[in-house]
Amino acid sequence: MTGHRDREEEGLIDPGGPGTLAVSVPGLVSVREDAELVLASTGKLLLLASVALGIAGGHLDPAEPVEPREDDRCGGSGLLGVLSGRRWPIGDLAVLVAAVSDNTATNALLRRIGLDRVGEDAARLGFVRTRILDRIREPRLPSHPPAFAVGTAGELARFAAGLDGRREWTQIMLRWMACNGDRSLVPALLAHEPEEREVPAAVPPGKVWVANKTGTDAGVRADVGVMIGSGRRLGYAVLANGPAGSEHALVRRVRGVGRAVGRLAGLPPGR
């Protein structure tokens, strides 16, 4: 792999940008991939993985209904707060987490699965420094854990690269992540189809297929996922942390990384 200085020269890193940018694309790019950063909602991937493992292993029934409790309900991203239903199947809650990063669905699933179980499953998947610390809270007070989740780009990118569809739980994960409605970060400047949900047998020339999970919070923009195109399959993680108020600059940096990674991998740019 090429070092940090070389990547700056290629335009992958904006030297004048705010905060800390960590990038990992196994076999292609490694920049600060061991830096432990705040993940925002990309940390929900650990919860989704635990649910997918449980379903694939027969320990969880995706049709099992879960009723969000009052203390599960949380502001921020999501739809459950404005929907009339009171009980939701586990599988539907997972889709809400993956598609619209629903905070209430996240808390309900975390309560049903258990934070300890999520941590145990994450450890089995190779996560060491990437972990969920707490449920989603709005607001997060000084008495609470400092963040919902923290982790490293390297661990997350290796996890994404392992979502190969060969095992049932990875098939479930890819289907859920393909539902994500936020393609505004890493794939934004690439020729992807944002409404293509099915994992393709082959990607048409000039196109990129994406399944991802983004995270946004004050001073955080993050994106972890899988991109397929031009005969290549990439797992990636781009984490950007900076001061509150720097979010637009962080978005530009992350999009710039996506464009540069696409160029290095031979993925087609958007038009």
C-alpha cells in the first residue's frame, strides 16, 4: 500500500480539511485506518450483523413482533416516530435501521438482542476496537457514555469486504444495506444506481452497485459499505470527525475520497 504522503499527492486526502479523516479499502488504500473515531450511525452495522447472524442461525425469528417502549423512542433520524403501528417484526425493524437509520428501531432491537450479545457477536466477527457503547440518546448528556459507537476504518472495511454473499447472514446484510437511502457520501460522485436493491450477478458496464451504511452527527460524517463495478468488488470505510459546524467540509472530504477511490479502482465516475 502507498503511504499517507503519496495519497495526499493523489488528492485522496485534503490536507487543509478539518478534523481527522480515516480511510480503508483493503488491498488498495490505508490512511489512519487504526484511528479510533466516533462512528455515529455506521455503528449500527454491528447491531444489524448480530440480528442477521441470529436469523441465519435460527435463533431469531424475523417475524417476531417487538413493541418499542417509551424509553426506546428517540428523535433524530427515522420514521417510527411518525408511523401509527405499535408492534413491528424484527425483520422490519432491521430494514428501518438499514434504510433510514431509524433511532427508535435501533433502540428497540438493541433492547431485544442485548448490548452484551451484540458485543459478543462483534468480537467473533473480528471487531476489537469497534463497538457500540450505548443506546441512541437525544440528547446525550455528560452522565451518559460519550458516544453511541466508536471504531476504526480498518476493522469496518475488512468487515464490509467479508460481506461476500456466500453465507446466509451476509446475504441478509447486503439486502438490508442495499436499502439505504443515503448515497450522499462515498458513492455520490460515482455512477451508481441509488434504487438498485438486488445484489447483481453482474454489474452493467459504466455502473457501480452500492450497499452501504452512513452515519451523520455533529462533527461526524462516515460511510461504510460495498461497491461492485468494472469487475471489482470493494469493501470500504471512510470516517471523518471534526469540530461541530464543519459538517459541509467533512462531506466534501468524504466525497473526494469516494471519487479518488473510484479512480484508483477503475470505477466509473458519475456524469
